[in-house]
Amino acid sequence: MATPPFLASGSSESVSFTGPNERGDPMTSFAMTVPTGIGIAHAHEVEGWDASIEGSTAVWSGGSLAPDGEIAFGLTLEADAEPGVVELQAEQRYPDGAVVSWPVALTITPADDSASQNLALAGVVALIGLLAVAAIGLLAWRRRSA
């Protein structure tokens, strides 16, 4: 699961990926591979694990996650992909060579639809609205006084 589950096209965002170790053996490596149009700018540090980036894959190794445990790994991702849903590939790796993999959906939103841009636009519109109401009120007050 990705948190947040979306990324605006043309932006860079920190995204966290969480997964449980549902096997009876400790997980000793975790990898996340991104598709074309998504870049890995940074693999976040996780205590007890070594992070590296190998092309379109971030790998954390050297640690251990006990059975039934859960851990979050983070990446700073850059999106140049067209809006829509993309699939990243997560892999849990085990000392016996076993690999458990699953897709992780991430929604790429248009740059204009990013939350921060919508909030900025809403703020500007609200400010213009407040100024218009104040101007009308002032004009009405002046006419009433005259």
C-alpha cells in the first residue's frame, strides 16, 4: 500500500510503502521497482537496513523483519508519467531465495489537480471574493451615509 496513494505529474513526493511479513521466515530484503515515467530520487533510511538505488529499483537489505511483523519503506518519487494509474512492483525477499511480490497502485494526477495547487487557487478565489464583498459593503455604507 502506498501512502499517499497519488502523485502529481511533474512533481516530486515522498511516498511510504508498508507491507507485512506473512511468512514464517524473517524477511531480509525489500525492493520496490517503478515503471517508466516514475523516477526514484531518494530511498529513505530505515533503521537497521541499508538502502540503495539500482536503476528503477530501490533495495533495502541487511535488516530483518520477523514473521507477522510490519515495516514501512519510503521513497521520494518524481513523476513524468501521464495521468492515470501506474503499478509499482514490491518484493519481499527471504534468505532461502524465496520472493513474495505484489503490485502497488499509484495514481498519477494531472499537475493542475495537485492538492497544493488547488488550495492555492481556492485561497486566491476566496481572497478576491472577500475583497469584492468588502468593496460592495463600503460602497453601500457610503451611499447610505450621503
